[in-house]
Amino acid sequence: MPPLDDTARSGSAPAERPRHKPTRGPRMPMPERDAKERASIFDEVGYGYSSEMALEEAMRCLQCKNPTCQTGCPVNIDIRGFIGAIIEGDHPRGVAVIKDRNALPAVCGRVCPQESQCESACVLAKTGSPIAIGRLERFLGDSDLACELERRCVPAKAPASGFRCAIVGSGPAGLACAGELAQLGHAATIFESLHAPGGVLSYGIPEFRLPKDILSAEIETLSALGVEIVTDTVVGQLVTIPELLSEEGFDAVFIGSGAGLPVFLGVPGENLNGVYSANEFLTRVNLMRAYEFPKADTPVWRGRKVAVVGGGNVAMDSARTALRLGAEEVFLIYRRTEEEMPARKEEVHHARDEGVEFKMLCSPVEIVGRDGFVTGVVASRMELTDPDESGRRAPVCVMDSEFTIDCDTVISAVGTRANALMANGAPDLELTNRGYVVADELGSTSMSGVFAGGDIVTGAATVILAMGAGKTAAQAMDRWLRESR
Amino acid sequence: MFRIIHKRQLSDAVFEMGVEAPKIAAKARAGQFLMVRIDERGERIPLTFSDWSAEEGWVRFIFMRVGKTTHSLSHLEVGDSLLDVVGPLGVPTHVDSLGRVAVVGGGVGVAVAYPVARAMAEAGAKVSVIIGARNNDLLILEDELRALPLERLIIVTDDGSAGIKGLVTHPLKEMCEAGELDAAFAVGPAIMMKFCAATTREFEVPTTVSLNPIMVDGTGMCGACRVSVGGETKFGCVDGPDFDGHAVDFEELMSRQRVYSDLEREADAEYAQGCQCHL
């Protein structure tokens, strides 16, 4: 067992502090709502750790001299440092350690794919019981949000620089960028096209996984830093990027508009009534609260038998939302196997526990209907090829294996692509032939003073990668502003 | 919040409303639309600009009272506010170098035909306007249209209570037959646009239609508004709302417009219980 290295820990601790003796034992499970109960309500599934549970889990941490977990984190959070703070009972310091790298701990603790990032890099991962880093992050994030706004951890701000920055989009990339710019002393104004801030966190991720109260509290904390959010503003339509830099008087612009355009299956019948993009289905339910219809005005088609196509988090969210809207049967159609599913493992388990039926190794070839409405999906069986040089196994159709799945709703959760709307009126902004913004690793684009990051550069990825890109770009913007303006 | 500064009842169920929105007014162009949300529980509905003033900082739209949201909207008065008004959305109508053009508006679609005809005339086109309604009481914006420099204004009603008795396709066909048209633009109920496009097709008169599919966000994010145009799936909100009328699959459009009709009846019934004006 590696010795505890106090000097390397953030905020170098007093010498008399007792040595940390890690406990042995399995991961502390997080209490969650019973699968039967939760499958019909939109309340959050996981209750989160209590202080006692968080301490017990934190005590398992080896506080490694060489903390590999941190290298597994896309934004390089000092994970050992915040777990150390929990061990010492200094939660505010733990929050500050996370917020040094990540402005939205309560969000990321819930939605990050920890099992393929920090937790997979934990030394204890070899034992099968890595530290529950995500749950501990959530614990600290929530403990901060439980405080009155004035008492929450708001990072220190550099003296005002006098520079003004515009941020396009209030999703993870835009929020992280704006928060970092504000800390660096710049005025940050976010322009959001919808009526509520948060981007995919607001319209995409359901209440049962990320409660809207948590999201708004996190955003409220950012606002306390001085970040201004202007909703109902579609950049590219109401105001163009060149206009932001000229008439509107901004010194720099960050584009974090995400990959918002839904991809459809490209099979016959996809425009039948009852076929949704996951974006539409989730937006109706999450942003527009269609689950309260007719108390809320936006309707959603409540299918009895719902087929969701895809294997990512969005597919899991759609399937579990359909269950909560009262579907009798929900099928998840995926062309590979559960092994290859890109969704967080926890979401896959939750979906299965709640009653989603997995139909693996099949792919839709047609959606059939009657009188304009869906009646079923014709799917073909698939098999996986032997691994290629990169180790990837490609799905291929099994000849003459088509079969029909009866359903009245089909939700396409097979990905999203760039929405180039924000580039209207910005002919100098270089885009790829698929509409993504061309940017270097620091976020610089072909336009001077215009930076970009997140899904609009990389294509659809994770919340934390988008946040990391937003933060990196903010630092590049800071350097650019101070050097060239 | 967007303050209502103008309201006018144009017919029994049709209203014109104006809101303070200087930034939107400065950018608005004919054929574009707004997304409007009345309150916290409201849905987002698309409404096409009927008029705007960049100088005075307002935009107007016209709506027919058909369901819960438009009913609630009709009960708001000057001085009240709308929670959200987003725009201008969609691609502006192409108005340049059209030559001789017929602009056809049916029902509330006249609200779109008016600014489109105005913009085309300003761009130098020779514009004839055909407006149609079930009867005289439902005709809107006749005076405004008469004030435009049009070649002519033809009024058509189903019952002959104003103008010619018949359908808008009749004068449209006559103009095609006389070889008087280089282009046509139609906006109104999907079925009307379908028959306008069918009328001009045989004369090979290029025809633009302004579609009104169901939308949620209006920015390309959801795909609720997808329409088949020439066998390709397009999004009404960002690729349109204008499309080549000869390539649009109108049957699919009409089917998709009906997707929530059962649910809307449910919402209307719930709303009617608390409303005096009988939905």
C-alpha cells in the first residue's frame, strides 16, 4: 500500500494530522428508489450519499502518491485532494478543489461516465471495487448547493479586465467557458436560443437523472460569479457572430452551440406519426414538461409499445422516459451487444431493472404504419465480425433475418450532428463539410477573436469533455485578449 | 418578457397582435416566423410575421383561435406580456428577380401573403395577389393589400359573399393559362397549397409554398417539423418554411399536422371548463 504523501496534497496539511489509514471493503452502494416505484415517476433515482456514507467510501481511498484517477479525468480534477477533504470532514474545501477544475460538480457527479474515466484509472479498479468518485463528487456538489447562495463556493475572481465576451449556447461548454472567463476577470454574456439555460442538460437529460432544481442551482451559482445569461436569442438569426464583435461591442466570442441536429434512421417510414427523434421526445418531456399534459400545454404521444433505437445514454433516457409516461412495453434496439453500448453502465442497469427489454444485435430496416401512424419496426438480425486491427467488431446484417416488432412509437436515438445556424452571417468562420466548426486544440477558429469548443467542434461527446473544451478555450481567450487587444 | 402594444380582432376568430421586440423587428424579413410562449406552462408555437417596424421596434403576427394556446393568446390585452418571443426564424422568402408573380393567400395565410407581396413589390416584381376565405367575414387584410402597388388584387370566397365565388385555384389557373406568370407563391391551409401547386405544375410555373408543420423549438433541434421534399427529409424550421411546392409531399404534411389532434381535444376540453368563451 503506498504511503500517504501529505505534502503533495492540495492546501498542504498540518503535520500533526493523523495518518490516513484506508479501510478495506466493497464500494458503498448509493441508496436509490425501488425500480418498480421509480419506473412510473420522474423523481430522481439515486438519493445520493449521506455524510456518513461519503466518509465511509472516502476512507477506502488509498490517497495514492501517484493518483492515477486524476489522469483519467478529462478536466484533471484533483480527485485525491477532494476525497482527502471528505476524509478530514472539510467539505467546503473539497468543493473548492473540484470547482478549481469543474464549475458543475453536482451535474458531473451525476452524468459523467466515471466507469470509463476516473474510476477506471483508480488503483482499486483492479480489485473490481474502484472508489465511487462520481458519487463523492455528487455528494460534495450537493452539499454546496444545499447552502444559501451567499455561502456557496464561488471561486475567486481576478480584477475586472474590462473585456467583454459573448458565449453562444448555455450548455456544458458554454457554461464552463463563461464561468472560467468570469473568474479570469472578463464580463461573460451567454446567448441561449431556448427559453431556459442548460442546453442538453435542460432539454435532454431527464429529471430522474438530473433534477432541474440541481441544474438551476448550479447555474445560479455561476450567475453569482457575474455570468449573464440571455435566453430567447438565436445567434445566426437575431444576431450574427460578426455583429457580436462589432455592433454589440464584444471583444471575443466562444461558440459552444453543441451538436443539436437530430439524426434519423434513414429507413422508409421514418416520417410516420409516432416516430420521434430522441431530441424531440426528450425536449417535449423535459423542457416542455409534457408529462404534466394537459396541465402543461405541450403534448407528447404516450406510446403503449415503444421501440427506442440506439445504445447510448440518450437511448437509455428515452426508453426510461417512455416507461414513465406509461408504456406497457419498451424495447431497446441496438445493432451491437450490451458489451459495446456506449451508455453509462449505471444507466444500462437502471433501464434493465425498470423493465426495458433489450433487443440486441438487430437494426431497423423499415418502419411500417397504417393511416399515417406507426404500427411496427421491421428489423434485421445482426452479427459482429471478428475484431479488426483496431479491435473493433463491426455489425453486419444476417441475410433474410428480418422480423417485425409491433409498436406504436419509435424513438430514434442514433446520434446528433452539427446545427450550423450560428454560422449564418459569418462567412469567414471555417466549417467542416459536415457543418462542424474547425478549431485547434485550444479552441481558436478561422476568425480572429472567435473560439469554439464542445460538440460543435468534436461531434457529439460527453458533458465533461465539452466542459473541458469550454474551459480550455476560455484560457486561450484570456491570453488572446490580454496579448492582442 | 415581451409587452403587447397592439391588438385588433380581424374576424370572429382571427386576431392581430403586436409586441415590443426591437431587436427582432430590426432583423425581420418577409416569410420568417417567431416562436411564442405565453407563460411557464405554455407550449412554443410558431407564428409568421404579418408586419414589423424596425424604426418603432415592434413585430406583429396574426393567429386564429383554434386551440388552448391561441385561445389564451386571444384573451391577452394591450399592456399584458408574452413570456417568450424568439425570432426571426427560418429562411426569408426569396423575393428578388421574380418578374410576374402571383401571391396566393388562404384564410389566416393572408397574414403571410401580405408582407411577402409587399417585399416582392418592393424588390420590383409585378405582383398579383389572390386572397381567399370561406366567406366575407373571414377575409383579412384587404385594406392593407389594396394600399400596396399591386398589379391586381383578386378576392375569392367559397360562398360568393365577397369577390368571386369559388376557390383561389380558379383565378390562379386563368393567370397560368394566359401566360401571365413567371412564378407563384402560396400560403394557407396545406390542402389549398397542394391544389395551388397542382394548378401551376402543368404550366411549369415555379411555385413556392410556405409550410406550417408542427414545431417545438423552431431552431432545427427536434425534427418535429420534418417534411419530405423531392424525396428528401427537410426541416420546416431551418430549411424552410418555404419549399418548392411541386416537390412537397402534402399528404405526409397533412397527416403529420394531425398527430396530436386527439390530445389537443383533451387539452381544449380541460381549458374550456375554465373559460367563458366556449372553445
